Amino acid sequence: MRRYLLPLSALVVFASMATSVSAQVPRARIAPEAWFRTVPTSSSLLGTYHWIDLSGDSVTTVSRNRNNPTLVNTNALPFSDTHSINFHPALRFSGSIFQKELALSYSSLAQGTVIGIFAPIAATSSSDAALFGLKGRNGEETLVGKDKVHHAGSGAYLDYGKAQGEDLLYGSAEKETKPEFLERFPRVVSYMWANRPVHSVWGEPKHSLVTVGSAPGHRDTRFSQSYLDMTRDVASFDGYIPEFIVFNRMLTPADRLRVESGLALRYGLTLYSSYLDSRGNLLWNFATNKAYHHRVAGIIRDDESKEALQGKTIGKATVRAFRDSRKNFALFLKTRGNGDCLPKEANKDLIENYRLFMLKDLGNKESSVSNRLGHLAKRRI
């Protein structure tokens, strides 16, 4: 098993730099499995806020009670529990008994990349806490913290900031004063991994679980006992997380940097590396501009990244939606003279025609149709 924690640009967690995931994910070929961003739940900017999945697969989050996993809480937080980072909202994770989690239905996370933006409150800068956890195969869970990575399979942890610093925990290895350390918050944290391949003819279940901001409670039987014992004393994260992205493969260094550059420009972070646009073109050369590489900022418009998310081609997300209601969709295609042909891709016009077909020809309720195509609607914001 290979694991990489990229401290902002290179190792595992690049605390101020970042292995990142751009604010607009560059091009569909590195499309994430889940891409959460903080947005208001209504048109009121003073109302409640929540995470919304922009990946197109409509992954939802649940806030689960760590002491009683059967209890869940609302995901929406009032405006007072948010914070603005470069004029963009971020959800508050206050270390409560509720943990935020998301279930992935199409990936076992045998390999992957997670990138998020984390802004711990200053009072917790010298104490460790959980950032996020990954559960794919049972007994191989991983918890990434501000200072260490805990892995249930090996029963050990990696202190990725011990030698060089560059984590989210202020300690003796830091090369800067505490005020300088705090000035570099928020930071981009990136984690990449690759587990052993499965050679069984039956494969492995294509579902996984990601927890954010805390370790699971000791009564949560969905996790192995070794993982629960290992993470029992890990504190919950206290701070803000505006954006959190999960990929089901290890990103290449170039793809990772494209994502990091987008996030850095969006949230006003300075990377310890060059900046790339969504095509991989160089925007800012770290090597030649090193003497001026302080508080780098920029204004950029990237229509190509936007098109990758909002363009007419929907791809696998469409196929999944249509597969859920295949009978109705087959009937819809038949009325259009297409027989049983299930396209691998569909455009927005076809989706809209299908929506009207369900409403008018089949007499379905608006709520039922919205449920069937809900995640496609998010894709068409």
C-alpha cells in the first residue's frame, strides 16, 4: 500500500501550499467523486448554510451523533456559524458530538486523493485533531489529522510534520514563529493513497464512507475495532472548512497543481509552487518569481473549467440517473423512435424532454420527477 500526504505541494499535507483541488475542477477527466462547497440554503445570505455536492452525483452529507450513531442532525448551520474566507463562506466545525459524513455509492476508494481547505481556530494551533477519515475495505480505515495519519491496517501512524513542520499543528519543528504560522491559515491539505489491488473474481463492494472533522464514536460498529481503538482519543476539529473534494484515483502532480491553483485563487491562499490554469498553462512561475512570492493573489475567469462542470455532456451521472428509472426512460426513448437504445451520454435538451415526458405523459408529480433528476439539476446550476 502506498500513501502520500502532500504538504501543500509535496509530501502529504502542504499546510499552506497545497496539493489541491481547484475551485473549478479542471476538465472532466479529473472529475471528482464528491465535491462539496459551502453555499446558502436559500436566496438569503443571512439565512442557513450547508455543503452542496457539485460533482454531479448528488452525494449528500449526514451529521451523525458520535455517542449514538442512530441519531442524525441537520446539516444546515445558521449564518452565525459560518466564516468568510476571501469573501467565500465556510462551515464551522466546532468539535461537537456530531460528525459530518458522506457515503460514496460507486467507489471503494481503493485509491484516491482527498483535498480540502482547513482553517483551524488560533486557540487550537498547538493541539492535534481529526481532519477527515476514510473507510473503504473493513480493517483498512485511515484517519488524517492535523499532525498524524492513523492507519488501522498497520496499527501505526505517520507523523508527517515531525521533521520539517508543514502540518497544521504548531510545534518544535516549525521554521517560523507562531504568528507567522497562524498567518498562513487557512491551508490546503491533500492526501493520496493506493491500497493493495483485489484479485478476486468477485471484486469488492463499490461503496465507501468519508467522515469529516472527527473520528467515529466508539459505538459505531461500521468501523473495525482496531480503528476505533486507535482513534479513540483523537480530538474533533475546531475551525472552518469551505471546500472538500474526493477523487477516486491518485491525481498526477500536474492535475493536482491545477486544482490547487484554482483553490488558492478562490480562497486567497499562497502556494509554495507555481500556478496553472485548467489547461495546464503556466500562470505564475514560482522559480523565476521566488523573490516576489509573498501573498500571491489574482483574478481569473476560467470558462473551460466551468464548461467541464456545466456543459451539455453529462456522461456517467446521466446514465446513473436514467438507470434508476430505466423502465420510464426506455418508454420515453420508444416514443422518440429510439427503441431500447440507452445512450452513454445525454445532453441537456434530452434531459429536459425526459423531464417533461414524465410530468405530462406519465402524470408524475413534480416532486417525484425532481427526485429522479435532482443531481442533474445541481449539475445545471
